[in-house]
Amino acid sequence: MRIIAGALGGRTFKTVEGPGYRPATSKVRAAIFSMLSSRGVIWEGLRVLDLFAGSGSLSFEALSRGAGEACLVEREPVAVNCLTSNISRLGLADRCHVAEDDVARFTRGRCYQPFDIIFVDPPYGQNRLLPTLKAVMRGGWLARGGYLLAEVEDLLRLDAASVHAELELETDRNYGQTRILLWHLPPNE
């Protein structure tokens, strides 16, 4: 897989193959970063949290575009090994941390340094999106003014507009079998 843009644009990284792994295609990644860019996201120095990180494609793209740091949460050892190898090959060890943990356990506590962008890409068919979003909001993981983006199966039944009282749904689009949902947490007034 290839990084689309930024300092690492054109560099390749390995992905994990097997049931349950579906790295974001370049078309979907381009759409995601276009959505965020059109909302004024300037990547320089941002903190990114990648839940159910898999191949890490979204984090690598964010880091390539200038994000200051990324935390990738993944529980499967084969994916963790792949992430660690890619981080080393791409020279991102100083800006990237892999947490080998289950997302539900990782987000159970309170976050004291919230993230500006959170990517959530749960395994299809396991109904993990809503509990994850609730844990993220309950624990203060998303910074005010930040964005939370979910990549889920296109047929997922979810009233995206009513996920959390403070989150504003900005986008709900399908790209083939992939549905992208983007929420914004408005800054305090």
C-alpha cells in the first residue's frame, strides 16, 4: 500500500492479510483527507488516535501530512508486528506509538491529553462502533474542536445523528461497501 501525500507521499508500507483486515483503499483515504482538509484541518502538530488500527494506513497518512504524533491501538499480534515494522521502515518511531490492547479496555479510563483527530475502524459485523464512540466521549478522548471519523460497513444500522449529544454529524457517505461517518466536537464557547 502507498502513502498518498505529504512528506512520505509515494512510500509504501505492508498490510496484514486475512479475515477481518481491509485497509482503507487509496480512494477512501483520499476522500477522508479531503473531507478533513475542506473543514480546515491543518495537520501540523495534531495528535491522532487510531482505534482498531489494523495496517495503520490512516495514521501513516496523517503523520505524512504533518501530524505531530499518533497512537495506534490494535490487539491482534500479527497486526501489531506489521505496524511496528512499518513504523520502523517509515522512520516514524519518534512520532508513533502502538498500544497492543483491546479498544474497549484502552478507552475505559479517562484521557488527560485529548486527541485532535480520532479514527475508528472496527471489525465489520461485531457492533463495536457505538460502544467505542460512547467510551471515547465518556473518557474525554476527543479534544474540543476535534474530529472523530469512523469507517464502517455500508449497511451498518446506526442513527449517526444521535450518537452523542455534543457530537455534530458532518458527513455520512458510502464508498462502495465502506461507509464514512465524520463527527465534529465543537469548541467551548
